[in-house]
Amino acid sequence: MACPYFRRADSLSRQPSVVTEPSGNWTLEDEEQSGDALTLTHLQMAIQLLTAPSNEDLNTAVTALILKYRKNWPNISKLQIDLETLKTYPNYDYLADIQEILLEMDESSASEILVLLGEELVTSCCTGIIERAFRCLGTELQEFLGSLDGVYDVLKFQEDDDSSDTGFVCAGDGELIFTSERPVIAWLLLGSLKALTRILFNVQVNIKIEPVEGDNRRYRYLFSLAKDGHAREMRVVSKSVEGPVQRSNSTNASDLTMNSSTFCKAFPWHFIMNEDLELVQLGRGFSKLYKPYMAEFGCHATTYFDFKRPKGLTLKFRDIVRRTCTPFLIALKSPPDVQEFTAKGLEIKGQMVHCPESNSLLFMGSPFLDGLDGLTCNGLFISDIPLHDATREVILVGEQARAQDGLRRRMDKLKSSIEEANAAVTKERKKNVSLLHLIFPAEIAERLWLGASIDAKTYPDVTILFSDIVGFTSICSRATPFMVINMLESLYKDFDEFCDMFDVYKVETIGDAYCVASGLHRASIYDAHKVAWMALKMIDACSKHITHDGEQIKMRIGLHTGTVLTGVVGRKMPRYCLFGHNVTIANKFESSSEACRINVSPTTREWLIKYPGYEFDLKARDPSFLPKEFHNADNGTCYFMDHYRHFSMDESLPLDDHITAAMKSIQTPATET
């Protein structure tokens, strides 16, 4: 039939058919409970199947629908969509496309197809934990509809989602009102409810849908039982006899009576005991559990209840009356000879009230539960908790609090993991920076680590030291490569320590050549002094090292001071290199030196004698020993440096003591430029 309330797709704005980011981040992956534990997340997923089915669930239902009804409607195959499209476009509004296709295809059959699609949606997706979530809402249809109303209201409240355009209202026996901006959802729901009543309660129902007058967003669903092809009015709650005829209004409170069935319905977790502790009345909750066994096992309270609190209570009528101001906690017992009793051990917390007019005791209580799983494990349903009982809110709110606690724990764990990873990264960063510091000057290393470009730069008055081992080629010809490497490693280990001691930069090591420079990045007036002291220490260290055949290692050294150009060269294995005429000149002064001697250029000598108090033993050489490339404007000459003496130290003390004293004197702030 044609749907008189089916609004055309072009009259509605497209709305997402799924909640892409549900409030509170309700996802199964977030739960830390076992896979069998029923939680509020599962309840939300079940209700979302009715109000906002996901694209994947819709596609599954459409596939089943096409297989069953493609002979009736050949064009319904257009409803199916490629799964890759759903993965590529997670926010794709599949339901809106279904609506548009149905209107274009056959408007008169659109509502019928949507109802069948709703049935297939529930049939294909209401399995496992989702089916359990639906079942926990009630044991019969009317309880189910009432719980659907209450639970959905709690879910919306917990999510602070007052702006949602959907909602349920259980308006009476066999009547449900659903609110939605989208008529297509309303017709899907009709089919979903049909399938649910068949799956959960094994009941075939006819459901009539009609709009609520004055509000085109609200739809009324009227349920009626189907029997022998005819529908009859549905009364699903009360199967008891009709109550007494309604009395006229009275201002006398004694006339406002309430029969026992109404009281038992309103307070399902109560019982009344007489003086002999015989149960004379049970609420609906207790009655469902114990009424089948009372004819056989009697009605004594101790047969069915274990009084756990107050402690030390004597189970006598008078003693219980004296304790009516104390909270009571009772645990349910399994009836005698009953092996499987799901509610065994369920605790009910409440109070005893003495009724003097009948000399009886009234117990009013509520199940003592901490979650949905505890409810269902004891064979109870949400509908067993009355709407006025705060226990219902405690169960549902407690589920969300548990989920939030789990999320908080996971966040703390993730935070710890991030902190550990960050600490590991920092540790590795320090290693990398330390490695760069071994290769480059500190300033250059930091800039390279930060990814900054290194521009070439000119430095004036840089003192350069070149050295090599005398007869190194002959030594190599008489030794194995491993012997040569071990000899150089032992010698250059000492030289590297000198670099740290005097704060000079090691430029490179090529074979037996060792080159350092001072005045590049932390220039001072004593750069030449530090290189000179290192040269003296190097000559002294050579006397303590021998070759593989027992000969003393002899080294010649040359020093020169001048302007150099520096820069980082290369992308793979980059090197910090020194360029310029003065680098070549420094190498020439080393070449013109002699074994175990330090050849000092005229410019370096000027820096060594420029400041008084530092006595270097310098012996002039013939000017012919100057390199040809050296520009000798002042008619100077080169010098051999043999020793150093500090003015505050005795001449007889070793060279190390003099140099140590000199280093202490230049490290005071007053002497630094």
C-alpha cells in the first residue's frame, strides 16, 4: 500500500543514518570486561539498531531482502551498494539513498519494502550479545516496550543529548509512540518491532502505524495479536481478574483503598509475614521466583530468605519488630531440591515495617546490584525494577561510570606508555646529539639536529696544528695492518683526551696525520696557547708509545695562525672542513718540521708572546725554512718550541704541572675576552 505519511526525499535534508562518533565513545573495544558480560554499551548498540542502524547492518539486511523478494520487486537490487564504497566513505548516508531509490522505483510499495527491510535488519543483526541486550528489557512485550522507553531516556540523559530528534514513549497497553525527523526510520522501526516480538517472545503481532495529531514527527504504533488470520486487541500486562468498580471521589483517606494486585505490581520486591513468619503476600518480583514452589514447600520465610543483616538477629517476630529502624539485607535461597535456581544468592536490601493493624511485618526492598550483568545473571530483567526505584538508575548509571573508569585506566596506561616512549626518544636523541658533538663543534651539531642549514663562515686568527709520524711508511712496511691500527688507536686515544682538556676542535685524522684547530666557535685570546700546550703534550705522549718492533714513536708538528673558511660538506657522512690558504700553510710548517720538534709560524709566535706571564721556549730557525707560500711581510722566521714554564711554578716540576697551572689561570673570567 502507499504510505500517506511518507515524505519525499527532496523535502528532507540529508541526515547521517549512523552515529559516526557516539557520545561517550561507546565502542565494544573500549570495554575491559569479558566478552560475555552485558553492559550499557550493548544496550545502546541494540537500541541504535532500531533508531540509527549502521551502513554495514543496512547492507546486510538489503542483501537478505534482495534474495527473498527480488521476484516481487526486480528493481530492489538497486538498493545494494559495494562494501568498498562504505569503507571509503564512512559518513555516507545510505538510508537516504534507499529512500530516494524506493520513491523513484515504486512509491506505492515503498512503505511495504521498508517494513520488510526492518524485519530483515533485526533478523540478521539481532544475534549474540545484541539479542541478550534486547531480552534483558522484559519477559513480555508490554514490559519490553516500557523498558525501551525508560532505558532510552536514561541513555539520552547520560549522553547529555537533549537535542536528539528520536525518542520512545510507552503510552499504554500495546501502544508505543516514536519520535523521529525521518519517516524512513519510523517505517523501518515497524518492521524491526515485528521481528523482535517474534524472536524474543514467540508472538505474531500486527502493528498499525499512524501519525500523532498535531506533530508530524511523532508516530503511534498500535499492537494487536494475530490469530487465525484475524487481529484481536492486545492486553499483555495484566492477566488477573478485573479490579473492583471505581468508586466515586472521596475526601476521606480511608476510602482511598488499594487492592493487593495493584500494590504487588507497584512494589514487586516486598513481602508480608504474620506472627509465625509465614509469607501471606509477595510482590510480583518474589512471586515470579517462588510462587510455583510454595504449595509443595510451604510459606515460611526462612525457607526462601536468608537474613544476613542486621547481624545477630534472632528470627522471631518480636525481635524483628524491635529492629525495624535497622536496614535489612536478605539473600534469596534456592527452594528445597531445586538444582537450577538463577536467583540464588541475589541480595535484596530494604527495611521492615511493623503493621499493628494486622500485627504483621512488611518488608520493602530493592535488588542489591552493581550492573546489567549482575541483573541478567540472576534471571532478572530491567522491567523487574519498578520505574520509581532508584536501583534502575543506579544500574544504568553505574555501567557508564564503569566504562568511564575503564577509559580512565586505559588513558593512564596510554599516558605511561607515551611517557616511556618519550623518555626513550629523549635518550636516543641525547645519544644522537652526543654523536654529532663528537663529529662537529657544539654549535654546528645543535643546528644540524634541528635541521637548520649551515652556511660557510670565515673565522680570523684560528690556530691550526698539523702532525704526522716520522717514518710511518717504513713502520707500515714492517708491520701488519692490525699492528698499525692498534698503534694509532693507542696514540690517538691520548690525543683525543688532550682535545677535551684544552677545548680544541679535532678536524680530522687521515692515516698518521692528526689535525686540530682552536678559535673556531669559542674564540679567546689564548687559542694559540692551548694549541701550543697540546703540541707539547703530544710530543711528551709520543715518548711513552713504541712501534711493534720496540722503537719510540717520533712525531713532527707544525703550528700556524690565520684566517680560515669553514663549512659542512656532503649529505652522506658530512664533514666539517677547513678551507683557505692558511690551512695549506699550516700543513707546510708541519712538513718543514723535524722529528720530535714543534715548528711554529711567525703569526703563531706573535700570539704566544702577546700577553706576558706565559714563557714558551722558542728558538729561531733560519728564514729559509719558511714555506715559499708564506707571505713574510715583516721579515720574520719560524721557531722551534721546546718547552713551557709557568711563572708561578718551579722549573724543576714536570711539564704537566706547568700546563695545568696555565690552564687554571686562563679559565678565570677576568682573562677571557
